[in-house]
Amino acid sequence: MADTPIKRALVSVTDKTGVVDFVKALEDEFGVEVISTGGTARVLEEAGVHVVPIEQYTGFPEMMDGRVKTLHPKVHGGLLARRDNPAHMAEAAEHGIGMIDLVCVNLYEFEKTVANPDVTFDDAIEHIDIGGPSMLRSAAKNADSVTVVSDPADYDEILEEMRVNDGCTSLELRRYLQLKVYETTANYDAAIAMWLADRYDEDFADDECDDEPSLPEELGFYLEKVDDLRYGENPQQSAAVYRFADEAADAFSSANPLVGAEQVQGKPLSYNNYLDADAAWNLVREFDGPACVILKHQNPCGSAVADDITCAYDRAFACDPKSAFGGIIACNREVPFELVEHAFDENGQFVEVIIAPSYTAEAIERMAKRPNLRVLATGGAEGHARYELRTVDGGVLVQNVDTVAEDPAGFTCPTERKPTDAEMEELMFAWRVCKGVKSNAILVSKDKAGIGMGPGQPNRVDSALLACQRADEACERMGVEKGGYACASDAFFPFRDNVDVLAEHGVTCIIQPGGSKRDDESIEACNEHGIAMVFTGNRHFRH
């Protein structure tokens, strides 16, 4: 069907940026009749635009505090009538319905409203737009004839098309605007649904239940593209990075997420950079004190806590300097010049990405000498997301993030020897790092540094053997005595051979979930070797 000039427009916007100039151009250059509502009508009239109030156009007053004003057949009939359908046009003429050729609407700022921590439930509900999305959807459905505008950024392009097309817009532009509308309304509805789900959980969850609330029956979210990536996991794979938008960010993002961090310098992050930086950033935030994690291929090859962040880095690097080459450095404190100097000048470490809450000016100046180094500043290191998701063929797996609160007072120690206070502190360090190791995961630590790691082996005894061998190598390299190790296992020991391997290499205390049918065998082995073993009751698989 041929493009037809725009003769009547309905304008009702919350964001009034540029709307006066846009509507003036419609009226002055193209003689468009302008229908408007409420506050938008007042702004346009004050600017000298002749406006037909919505109640005059429909013959029906705004009512119920403005809840009902555009939900009228003269509005939606004028938007939905197919101009190439004689029956539609005859019915419109019979009922005095004129055609509306352009709709300019943006929505009540629901997300901005609920971002206020003091917002009441009733106030949030009042900021759910009904008429706006309805008009946008009606106009977008009939994009063959109607130009629908939901974003002030599109005003200039629409006017330019009208100027070169005798007051018409092209079908290509109208289809683009149609798509934009449904993206906008989908995002808007998802934000409302997720906010309401949060309030429902808060208001009606069983206070007596300690379990996580059940996941919603329907889960909606909206993603905005941040950037196209050079390629995916391999060069033959295309890839891009997206961020969770609006309310979805509250569920799937922490307060200081990786996606959204400021890139201080460096090349664009690759797909694999994002994966590794995310794993490192999530792990280093497990610790309250100064902590550093050096991660390679999704596993922490170096990890340590210390009294200051530079010392934490030094100890993390010493765990496995060879594997640290080409890795990711994550710190949960501001990075000073001394840390950067140690990494690059003393250790000569090649680093893909460094991520931290912030950096001193001197540290940034020093890192600038490595212009390809990707430096990310998150602004903080607080919290975790609520949910995490992974795609599988045909669907998505969603789970609560593994952030269970674990108090040693609730642990059990079934062995004859109990851990000393120092051993218990060491075990808690190893237990936190172990959460970041791929299953089957064994983490061996000494002096609160993860010096031995056995990740991702098909059986746990191989993971234990690998972790112990790496721990022994680390001690030889650092010139310290072997043994006196603490060990964490992300899941229970299925057989006592795990304990025997650990004992042979000098492990003196173990922390694990417990719960195996053969726990008694592991307990007996610990008693034979004089090992203290703690059961946490919680498993930390990471596949």
C-alpha cells in the first residue's frame, strides 16, 4: 500500500525532551492536527502549538484521576483501522472515527519510580502505564499505515523523511519503529513483573522457612547489547556482550557487576576475557579482608588473603607463577602503585585483565605503559546477583547464586582430633576458594594461600593427588617446608582413598560437606592419620 501523508498525530509523553520542536515542525511544516493529553498538552500550548485536547476529540472526559483517557474507540479505532480494508474504513466513517497517522508516546517512568528505596507499593502501582503501552501496541500493529514514535532520538529522522517524501514516512522506517515499540513494551512489562515478584516474595514468603524462595513460574528479562566482540570462544564463532536492563539487573547483576565496569584502558575484552574475569571477580568477593585471585581458564591458580592488597597479590602469584602467565588478576581493594610494580617490574607477569574496585593515579599511570592491558574499575566489591542462568539446547537453566551463609558454629567435626583455631581459619579460607574451582574440586592451602588445586578431574582422588603435587611444588619453589596443609573438597569423599592421598602429602585438616554413605570410612581414615575433619553440610559444585 502506498505511503500516505501524516495528517493527524496523537502526542502524550513523559519524557518531553525535544517534543515541542518536533510537534511544532509537524504543525508548521506539514499542517498536522495534534491531539494531546494532560501535561503534554499544557507544555505544547504554552509553546504556541494548537492542540486538540483528548477529551474534546473523544467527546469523553478524562476520569478516575487520569487512569482512563485514551482507552477509547476513537483513539484505538483510528490507530487500528486498516486503510486498505473498505469494511474497516466504512465502520470508522459510520462511527465518526478519524484516522490517526502518527502516535508519539513514551511511558510513565516505572523503573525510575521503584528505584527510590522509599517508594510505596501504591505509588509504584500508580506509575504502571496502561494507556501508553496500549496506544503504542495499537499503532505498531498497524505500522503499514501508522508511524509510532517511542523514543525522542527518532524525532529528527522522522522529520527528515517527511521533508523529502511530501509529508510521508517510509515503510522501512515504520517497521523499524514498530520493532522498537515492542522491544520497549516487552522491557517495560518485564520490569513491572520482576518488581512485583520481589514484592510478593517479601510480603508473602513464609518467615519460618529458611529455604530459598521458589523460582517464579515465568521469568522475563530484557538484554541491551553493550558491544560486538571480535569473536566468541573460538575465531569461527560470532559473539556479543549484553547487559541486563532495568529490573532484570536487580536479579541477575550484583551492585558492582563486571558488565558495566569502567574500562580504564586497554583493548576490548574478548569473550574468554569476560568469562575468566567474571569467575575471578565473583571469587575474590567471597572475602572480607584484602584478597587477590589470579585466575586462568576459569580456575584460580593463585589466591591469597593478607593484611594489605599488595601482599595478597604477592602471595597469590607465588602459588603458581607459571600458570599466572596470561591470567586475570582480581582484587577486592583499591590497587596501589606497589602492586602494579610488583606484577610488571618484579615478576614480569603478562596479564590479560585486571579488575578491582579502583586504582590509585600512580597505578593507572604505570599500567598505561602496557596499553593492551585491560583495566576494569567496578567502583566497589559488594554483593552478588540473586540468580544465575545458563543456556541449554531448547531452554535455560536458572538457579539461585551459591551464596549460602556458612557459620563454623554450625559445622560438625566427627573426627577424634578437632581443628585448632588457626586450622579453622585456614579451612575457611580454603573452603571459600574451593567454591571457585571447577568440580571435582580439591583446594590445598597453607598460610591462607591456595597453593595446590585439583580442578575438573573425573574422579576426586585424581583431583586430590593433583592438588597435593602442586602444593608440594609450590613449597619447593618458595623454599618453605612441605606439609601442614589444609584441604577443602567441594563435595563429599566417596571413598577413603581421598583421605589417604591427602595424608601422604601432609594434609592435617580437611573441610568437606559430608553426606556420603561411606563417611564412616573417611572418618576412620582421618583418625588413623591424626587429621581433623569438618563437615559443613553444604556442597559447592561448580560445573
